[in-house]
Amino acid sequence: MKISKEKKDKIAEQLLSILFHNFPNPQYTASISRELARDEEFIKAILLELKEKKLVTEINKNSEGNTYIRRKRWMLSSQAYDAYKKVQ
């Protein structure tokens, strides 16, 4: 099933809102998809698009410095956080 660009943009907006409200705590892809009631692979694809636009930052290491093999955490980039903070 194909999702229109307009709907995809609205989902990305909701996703950024979740990351803003949880800033500076990074969120796992699974927890974001649960909150939005969407498929993890779909959310991951949107997050990767937002990463290319430099709106989100991917964290692929845990607090001990070990690289995650199958998990990723995400948080707003500092520029995106500052822009959101000015709006609110």
C-alpha cells in the first residue's frame, strides 16, 4: 500500500514531536513505533529520511560504548531542538 507524501509528512511531524518531548533522552525505534501505532520498518524509513535532512541524530552505541547490532536510538538534532523550542 502506498502512503501519500502529505500523510507521510504528518507522521514525520508526529515523530519529531515525540522526540522533542523526550529530549534529551534518545528513543528506540520500537518505542516510537509503538507510540505512533505504526510498523517499525516504516518508522525506521522515515527516521532515516529525517536523518538525511539533519533533523534527527542516530545513536548506535550504548552507554558503555558498545555498538548496537540490531537496535538504534534516535533523538532530535540540536538545530531541530532549538527550532522547536523557539516555536513553543
